[in-house]
Amino acid sequence: MNIINLNWKSNILSQLKEQNCQQNGYQRLIETYNHILENNSNLQNQCFKLEKDVNHLRSINTDLEKKAESCEELEYIKNKLEKANEEVLTNLREKGEVSDMKLAREVLRLNHALNDLNEKFTKEEIKAQQYKTENDELHETLQSTEYHLNEVLQTNEILQEEFQALQNKIDQLQIDYNKVKPACLELEQQLETAQRINKQIEDELLVYKNQQAAMHDYENAKFLDKCQKKVEVQKQDEGNIFFDDDVVFIPSMKSSSDLYQDPCVNSTLFGDGYDQICNSYDESLNRERKSIAQGLSNGGGKLLTNLVRKFTNGMHNNSIDKLYRTSTNCSIASIPTRIKASWNCTDLEVYALQFQPSGSILATGCSDKMVHLWEISSIGQQEKYCSLQGSQGAINALDFDNEGCRILAGCSGDKAYIWSYGEQKTLKDTCTGHQGVIYTCKFISGTKLVTGSADRTIKIWDIYGRKCIQTLFAGSKCHDLVILDAAGTIISGHYDRKIRIWDPFANNCRTELQYDAAITSLSFNDEKRTLLACFKDDTLKLIDLRQNKTIYTFSHDNFKVSTDTHKAVLSPDARYACVGSHDGSLVVWNMENAQCENVLKQKHSTMVTSVAWQPDGKYVASCEKHRQTLVMEWKQKIYRQLQERNKQERDVYAEIVKHYNRLIENYSTLLIRCTDQERDILALRQENSDLQKNSVSLGSLPVNDKIRTLEHDYMKAKDEILTLLRERGDMTKEVISLSRIVKERDEKLYAEENKNQTLTKENTAVKQRLESAEDKLNALQRVNETIHDEFQALQLAYTQMEERQKESDATVAVLRREMTAKIEKKCDAYDQEVIAHDKKLEEDIKKKLDEARNDIMVTTQLKLSSSAVSFKSANMDGKIHLTPAIDSIKVIVPTKAIVKWDCGDNELHAIQFHPSGSLIASGGSDRKIHIWEFNSSNYHVQQVYTLAGNNSTVTAIDFDNENANLILGCSEDFACRVWGLTDQRLRHTLTGHGAKVFCAKFVTATLIASGSQDRTLKLWDLQNRQCVRTLFAGSKCHDLVAHDASGSLISGHFDKKIRFWDARNDSTKCELQLQAAVTSLSINRGNHEDFKVASDTVKAVLSPDCKYACAGGSDGSVFIWNIATGKIERVLNKEHSTIINAVAWHPEGRFIASCEKQRRAIIWGE
């Protein structure tokens, strides 16, 4: 508008000069008017200069304020011109000149028309500003909507993952149910078969008892009749009849004549008929036994055949489902020093190796989809044993069972395989169910195994049932796992930097240990209860599982982790640890003093993928990625012979205990049998006495051979009866055993039914949860659709507003052109209306113009003085608000850099002095807070310790000013953490924010305030360890300060506002609207062209005496302002190379600390 005014006035001047040359009648009036125009032009030039200064001040205001001020100044000048024109018209009227009156009226009319156009133009500008404000509000609404939309999308992704996990669990439960159902049906069939066999056995035993009783009665009656008629004399000693109770333990089924034949009763005494009777009776007895056994076998099928074999051969030694021992037989281990053997395993890459428990077999897993077994001799030489085929992918992990007869392999084809490498060397079973690469696998017991995969799950398998019995969702890739104890407790290491300990009874994670890097392997020692973990940050840690505490941390220049599953192992006696490196070397550490014992750099040319320790501690085997395997020999020999002798003695004692248990089991049966036998012996002795009496009375009669034969037959029959009684007891024992087995099967069947019912209930509950999740998902989808529709509507409204803005701009441009054209047309009429004025009129007009110029200068000075209002805030436009000074401490303005040092390898974002001034804390993207000791006497800085625990970049640091014993740090992982300075222990972790935390301050020693990107402020109580209040600000908070101990806060936000909070009623006391986003609440507003804010969270601070303000710029310079004058006191440059993120003033005011983005920190002083 200023350019337009100058143009039309210059046009007026040129036209008036041309007309003055033509019209001499109005020469005096024209000269007077020209003089007025010249004075007006000079005044306009002065106004133009003043407007430059005013425009510089107006740059911090909005466009509406600029236009309003320019309109006010234009109206002021127009009012002066109107007064001057009115005075000219008054003089013309006094002279009575009609033509002059007409010209004056025309001038007035043109002035009114110009005023109308200006009013219209002002209204259009106001409308344009309103449209712009609405447009800004729509932009903010759009950003808020996009933020909520992103939150909803993230929530949907989380729900989809949970839904997928639930779906997988339901599918697994359905698979388990389908697998259990045939087993239950089979158990029911076996139960019915066992009951039928039991009934058949009872019937057959009853028939057998009746047959034996009838035979016994017949033989006894026949024998007594013959004895009464023919026996005359019989002399026998009572000791001739001998009964051996220990016969039950003789395993062979010999003839009863061989077992019980008395030396005094033989075939020569009773005749040839004795052997025939014995043979015929033995044959009949054997036929009876064979018929009974055949009937039982035909009736019971395989089940009864197994039972008969079990009772025939004796009880088994032990159950096959005993849990594995994790202890070792190695007594002494020492350091490997040289290569014992070296060979190429395959033409492709080698990923895994493992020793057999005996140490004589070494297994290697390769990318050729085979497991190669090698025999290792006592002197360390190898020989190919066999190769196991059947895998569909590269072998990543290997493990042997406790007996060393089976081998387990996990491969990259999502499956695990079990081989038997004895005489058959065949693939026994395949475990299918993972959705990713299997990184690790272990035997839990003889019937169970566990696998860990990249699909973030751990699965436990039943080997005999050939199914997955349990799935543990870990949430991250499982790189390795070990078995902790006999209960089957599993320890797993994961990619998310956590070690998880799983409860075998509750089927969930019992303990989580968080570390700074991903875990690549685990090695466990049962005797010392220690765990060796290898991490992706090139370190090893020895962990005490009794306290869940790290004992030692190992690192070495030659040790670098090469893969995500890099293996490190403990020696069998847990005295040493061995691990391979990416350069092909082996590093051995001493676990007792944390010293590196040896570094082997001899044979491997590429990175070492795996190492294994021989169970007896004699060798260490290592394999590189390209085929080669080495075996290292130990210095000292292990006492293997002594261990074998101990094992043999232990086996002998085991056999004695087994026989003792069998004797105890048969004791009751033998006691009953002995009682029956004693009763039978007494009856036989009574009969013998009667026979002796009869033989005395008939002593004179001759002895008949047939009587002796009959008598021998009688004794034989007695022996057979005793044998049958013993066999009867054995059969009764078998019936009792069968009944017990049937009862156990009934209990198992009942347990399976209960399990099926439980699974059914769980399935129903899971289905209900699934339906609920589906309902929630549908609701979220509807909400997303609604948000999408609103977003489209906002976009449409925004488009319409842009079109209206364009139309308004076009209308304003047309109005400006029309106004300019009208003014140019009307300027020609000024030559006719202007007449010569006298000198008095000229002096009066000049005097009034001087007064107007003086008024404008006064107004400008007032505006300049009013612009110096101070606000204690910092904005993104790079300006500084001034704050009144407070005289309390004498502060020295630094002039040079006195100390420079690098705070780490990553970016720096925060720096802060301790209240004592002797410590400095720094934090950045390395997720740690470094504590430095600053000696102000010799200007020396050294690191004291490092505080770890953050999971992301540290954004702000603060010390406790009351006790000076706590330090507070906030980070981009949505949390704040409090450490103790004396013990360097993490005291509190404050979680609850939904986005990055930009600022956190101590209000009191037990109260903390924090501000976050999630547009909230939170107050935390350290005593109760919880959030006591949440304040919603509506915009992300960049910084805050505590006003007093009651919790009153002042916060600066991205929406250009500073808010004053009353924490007692969760509301804002007032708000200050500024011109740009607030980045810090310690910057004051000043004016320097080189100072530019680099980020949303750049920090600036006041000096301790509040006389100076300090801030870092984007060019690496440190700016210091004087609060009293509002001017730059000093600029410290040429030291930092990049943008400065934070500055801190020493508590005594002697030094300033600053940190740049690229890890450099500087202390400035005199």
C-alpha cells in the first residue's frame, strides 16, 4: 500500500507541473499546492523511514496486527490531509470563488469515496484473517485427528497380534483334543479287554483248583486203602522228608522229582514204576501250564502277552521317563593349548556341533541337511561314524538324550527331528508345528523335549505321543534355552534383550531379566547354579540364578559376536568359559577371577559358529562357518578309570537294592505258604506215626515191593501238591497284579476324562474370549470408518476454505486495482480546484504538518517502548523474551572454553550441573546417563560412573535440590527413572506416558513432574511409586518448571502457549499465547539475527542471579543476553561444530556447560 501511495502522489505532482505551465491564472494557487505536495512527499519519506523501524517490530506479530497498524497510520495521515483540504476550501469560500467551491466539493467527494474504499478493503482483510485463523484451527484439528488415527491403528495391530495368538492357541487346543480322543477310546478298549481277561483268568483258575482238588482226593483215598491192606512194617526217620522254602526263587522249571527227591527214597527202593509215575505226572503238569498260558495269551492279545513276559522275567529296573541330570562327571578342567585334530565336515557350511554324553561321539550339523557323527578316540583323533539323513533344512541346533542313544536336531525348515543312531540309524520322529526357523532344541527327559523358534514361541513335545503338549508365547525370537532342574524348568534367551525363566507348573513366565543387548546363547551349570549368557554387544555375563544377579561381565578385543545364535559354553566343572569370534579365534576366560586365560589363533580362517566341551573335560571342539572342525586337547588328564569304577559299584548296589525290594514284596506270600506247609507237615508226621505203629504190630510179615512203591507214590503226590500250591500262589499274585494294573488304567482313564472336560471348558472360554475380541475388533473397525469419514469431511471443508481464500484474495486484488484507477482519474481534477494560497495559509499548513510529523514520531517511540515486555519463554522463531533481573549471586560471563571432552559415541541431548557444582550429568542416544567429576581448581573432567536402565534416548536430566542424592532422567521409551548417586542403583521406574517424555523435574524430594509428547503432564509420588495426578494440556509439552512445593507448574507447549497449572484442582490458572512453539522455560526473549533454535526441545537457562540468559544456537554458538538491557552480552563460538542441544549454568555462576549433538561437551569460563 505504501508503494501505491507514492505512485499516485508523484503522478499528481507531475501532472500539476504540466498544467501549471499551461494555466497562468492559477499560478499562485498551483505553486502553493506544489509546495504542499513537496512537504507532503518529504513527510512521506520520513514516514517511510519510520515505517521500516515499525515493520521490524511488527514482524513478531500476526498479519492482522500489521494491517491494522498500517490502516491506523494511513487514517491518521488522511485525517491531517482532510483538515488541510477543509482549510483550503474555507479560504476559497471566503474569497467567494464559485469555481473553487466546486473543486472543493469534488475533492471532498473523492475523499469520501476513498474512505469508503479503505473501509471495504479493511473489512476484506479482517475476513481474510478470520479465514486464515479458521484454516489454522482446521490444521490443528487435522493433526489431532491423524494422531488419534495412528493410535487406533497401533491398537488394531496389537489386537490383531493378540487375536492371532489366541487363534493359534485355539487351533493347538483343538489339535490336542483330537489327539487325546483316540487315546481315550483306545484306553477304554484296553480296559474292556483287561476286564474280560481278568474274568477268564478267574474262571480258568477256579477250574484248575477243582481239578487239582479232585485228583488229590482220589489219590489220597486210593493210597490209604492200599496201605491198610498191604503195609505191615515201615521204618522211616522223620528227617527223611525235607521241604525247601527257597524253591520259589529258582527261575528254571525243573521236574519236581529233581527238586524234592529224598536220598533215602529212590527207584531202587520202590521199584521201576516210580520213574514212570513221575514222568507221567510231570508231563500232565506241563501240559496244564502250557494250556493255561496259551489261553491267557489268546484272550488278552498284546497287553496280556506283555504282562506275562513282565511277570516271567521279573520287574524292570527303572522307568524310562526319569528326568535328566545336568551335573557333570568331570572333576578337573584346564585350558586348551594346541590343536589335536582338524578336518572338513562337509562341502558346505557348519552351524552346530555337540558331544555325546560319553564323549566318544561328536555330532556336527551342516547346511547340507544332514547330521554327521564322528568317533573321537582317547588321543583326540576322529573317524567318520555315520551320517543321518531326513532333514528338510539346514541343521541349526543339536542335542543328545541322557543315555546317548538318540539325537535331536532343529533345522531352518520349521521342524525338529529325532534320530536313533544305534544299529538301525533311522529317523524316529518329526516335530512339526513351528511357524519359523528353529534356533534351539533340548531333551527335557526321556519322553519330553523342548524347542525354541523365530516365531516367538517355545514348544514342549511328547516324544511317545508324537504331539506338542504345551506352547509358551515369549513375544520375541528364542535364540537358546537350557533346562534348570529336575522339575523341567526352562530358561530361554531372546532377541528382545531378555532372559525368561518359565514355571513348569503354572505354564507361564516366572522371572524376566532385562539386559542391554540381544542374547545369543546360554550355558548352565547345576552344581554352582550359574548361567553363562552371550550377548550381541560382544560381551559375556556370568549370572547367579539364586539372586538373579550378574557376577562378572567378560569382554575382549579379539572377541566379536558374528551371528544371532553365537555359542559360548562353560567347562564341565564351570571353571572356564570358551567362545569363538568372528575372526576365527577362540577366547577362554577364567570364571573365578574374570581374567582371559588364553586366545587361540591357529587354524580357523573364518568366523567360529559353535563350540562344544567334551563331558570329561579333555577336549574342546569348535567349528567355523566354512566346513572345518578342530578338537583342542587339555593339559591335564581326568581320572576316568576312577569314575568308571564308581559307576560299576553304583550299579552293583542298585542290583542289591532291586533284589531286596523283590524279597520284601514276596515276604508276605512266603509267610502264608510257610504256615500252610507247617500244618501239612504236622499232619504227615501224625500219619507216619500211625504207620509205624502198624508196622511194629506186623513186623514179622515180609515187606512187599508194591507197598513201598505205593508209599513212594504217596510221597510224590504230596510233593506235587506242594508244588501246585506254590504255583497257585504265583497265579494269585499275577491276578492281584492284573487287578492293580486294571485299577491304574481306570485311574488314568478317569484322569484323561477330567483332562478332556478341562480342555472342553478351556476351549469354551477361549471361544468366548475370541468372540469378545471379534466384537471389539468390529467396534474398532466401525470407529475407524467413522474417523475416516470425518477425515474426508475435514479434507473437503479444508478444500472449500482454500477456494474461498483464493476468491477473497482475487476480490481484494480487484478492489485495489479499482481504487488505484479511480484515484488516478480524480487526480486530474485537482489542478482545476487548486488555487494560489497566501503566505499565511502556507505557514499555517506547514506548521500543522510539522505537528503531525512530531505526533507520528511520538507514537512510534511509544510503540517501541511497549514492545519491550518480557516473557520468560523461548520460541521456535529464534527470539528471546526478557525477564526482570534478580540480584542474588554474582555471575561471571564466560569468555573462552576451558575444558573439552567427548561424552560417548552417540548424540548428546541433555547436560546438567549437580547442586554442589562438582558433578556433571550428560545423556543422549546411547541410553545411558554419564556422571562426570569436575575439578574447578585445575579444570579437569573425568568420568565417575555410568547409570544404565533406559531403553531409548535420554531427553532430559534433573538433580534433587533438597537432598542432592537423587538424579532423574527421562527418555523416549515413554518412562522416567530415578537413580541413587551413592549406590548407583535404579530406585524407581515411572511408566504411564503414551509417548516420548521430553521433560521431568523434581518438585520436592518425593514429588516429580513430567511432560510428554502425549499432551499430558503427570505428577509422581516416589514414596508410593505411582502417578498421583494427570493434567491434560491439549498439546505436547516441551518443558516445565515447578512454581512451588504444592505442585503448581508452568509448562511450555507446541501450540504456542505457556500454561500455569493449579495441581490441586487439575486446571490451568491462565494461559499465555505466544507466536511460536515453546521449546524451553528458561530462555528470555531478545533480538539477535544469528540465534536460531534447532529443535523442538532445545534448552536455554537463566543465570543463578537471573541477570543473564544463555542458549545454544543452530550454528554451534553459545549466546548470552543481558536481562536488564535486552541486548547480547557475548557470543561464544568457534568451538562447537554442530547444533547445541542443551546448556547448563554452574550453581555459583562461574561456568557454563554446553553439549552439541555430536557427543562433544564444553565448559566455558574466564
